Amino acid sequence: MEAKTVQRMRLPVLIGLFLVSDAVLAPPAARAEDTCVEVEIGGEKTPNLSCLNQSLRRKAAEVRPLDTAPPLDAASPSVKTGGFNLPALKQQYGPNFGKSAQPYRPTQTYPSPTSGK
């Protein structure tokens, strides 16, 4: 008696599993926005503009966008961006750095033209 009850319970469970698996594995139905309709009136075809927009959107999505990053960004060195560079300023001003607004210029010494050296 119990075997018949188990068999009776199996049948609805199997049918339910079959229906659920069929719904899951079935291909998705075409949505209204995926379908395109061309209308012919008096021998002239009038394409639906939304269909054209959809096809162009699909083609645009397939194309890889160009690299839109700027050649210089916040991580670029200050030498390339034209910003402030403390080591270069210290090199330019030498011992006058922090003391004078004039860059350091060592005095030039010229040898005497009459000396033999």
C-alpha cells in the first residue's frame, strides 16, 4: 500500500520538475523592443526608425571605444605637466635658494692672456 502512495507522489513531483525545467531551459521569448517591423504602404516601404536605432546601438556596442584618457593626468610627473619641481628649483638657485630671488651665478674667472698657461 505504501509503494502505491509513493508512486502517486512521484508522478506530480516529476511533472512539476518537468514543467519547471522546461520553463528554465526554453529560449527567452522575443521582447517587443527586439522585433522590427517594416510596413509597406502603396508599394513604398517605411522602415521603423526604432529598428534602425536598435541595430545602430548593437553595432556601436560591438566597437571597442577609443582610449579617452588624456595624455597627462594627476599622476604625471610635474616636469611633463609644467608644474612646480622643487629639486629643479634648488639646482637652479644653488646656494641662493631661500636667500635671494636671483639664481646663483658663480663668478667667472678668465685666465690672463699674457700668462703662459
